[in-house]
Amino acid sequence: MQTTKYLYEICKNKKCGALALIDPDTKNDLILTDLIDNINKSSFDAILVGGSLINDDNFDKRMKLIKSLTELPVIIFPGSSKQISSDANALLFLSLLSGRNPRYLIGEHVESAPIIYSLNLETIPTGYILLDGGSKTSVEIVSNTLPLPMDRVDIILAHALAGQYLGNKFIFLECGSGSLNHVSTEIISKLSSKLSIPIIVGGGIDNPQSAKLISDAGADFIVVGTYIENGASIKELSSITDSLNV
Ligand code: 1GP
């Protein structure tokens, strides 16, 4: 099954799905094996792989390893056009809509398109909106763009609607890895009442209470990264994924 279709099926059948995020550059292979094992046993629906600062050799090598360790779909969440691998099931084709840096609106896309074509890799067009989660994140620094303030729901909604009208299949609301605050429930419920495409919410989600609030507000997927990488147990991770659908 195509990965986009698989994700849309989850939106139809679950209140909220769960995506695990692995940054493949910052750890050795032994830790990576343990992390994937925890993810496999904690009811996640897919694994995102990517990061803002990854060197190319490691990316390909670690993608292969991750793919060999899981039955879950593995989706590239690219920090740049260099992060492409034929081992992935699909790639989020991200447009950084909250910024005005042409490199992340079209530049990286043009550079990666011929490679994606030659690998016959499935792309998932995704409008990516960076929000101010209270700490300066790698995405903000590396992309040289400013996050949108979380109290400007009208502006955030305008960006999300523009993303939908441009043909994106998902809107990804991002507070950044390890952010102090996760996306507010006010933003999620406003956007979910206006958009007709699913919403992915990531950044700073590290407990079942927050995950449930985000799910109740109308998110279609949450993303958990730092909590997994900090060594959360299967029990702790399952308490998050379980809380999404009650
Ligand atoms: C970052 O949204 C993801 O791009 C996940 O954030 O690492 O804070 O879980 P965390």
C-alpha cells in the first residue's frame, strides 16, 4: 500500500495516530537498535527519519539499518535535499510555509526532484509550519526563518489554508525538537475545524496528558522524537500512544 494511503487510512480509523522520529546522526548503532526496538513495541504507526544536521554517509547507512529493524513504514523527514534514500517507503516533501526563505520553499525541492524521480520514491507533499515553542530550535537556526507566534492563530490559520490550497496532503505544525511548549490546543482545534487535510503536530510532546489534549483538540498525528531518544521505556511510550485514542 502506498504510504500516503496508509496514513490516510489511519486518519479514518483512529482518533489520532503516532509517529516516532529518529534523528540518525547523533547516536551509535547499538542505541539505534534499542530505540527502534522500543518503537516497534509501543504502538507507533510509522517512523520518521531525519534531522537538521545530518552528514550524508551516516544518513544512508542508518536508514538501511532502521529499515532492517522494523516492519513499520519508514518515512524520510528531510532537513535538506541531501537526505534521500531508496530504503525509505516515502519522503515528506516539505515546504517551510512559515518562512520566506526560497531555499525551503522551492530550492531544495528542485535539487532533490531528479534524485527522487530516479529512485521512484513516493513523495508526501506537506506544508510545514514552524511555531514559537519557547526555545530557539535547530530548524529556526538552520533554515534562517522565524517561527510564527503561537498567539496569532489567525496568521497560523492563513498559512495552513494556503498550504492546503497549494495541494499539500498534510499540514505539519512544528514547535521544534525538544521545545519547551507543544502546539497549543487552541491552534489545533481552530485549524482542525477549518482544514480538510490532516494535521500532524510535533515538538515537546513527552507525556500522555499532553498527547491526549492534542488528540482531543483534533490532531490527526503526533510526533515524538526527543522523549524516545532520551531513553523512554516501552511502558512510557505506550502510555503516550494509548492516550491518543481514549
Ligand atoms: C521535531 O516534531 C519533532 O521535529 C519532534 O519533536 O523531539 O520535541 O519530540 P520532539
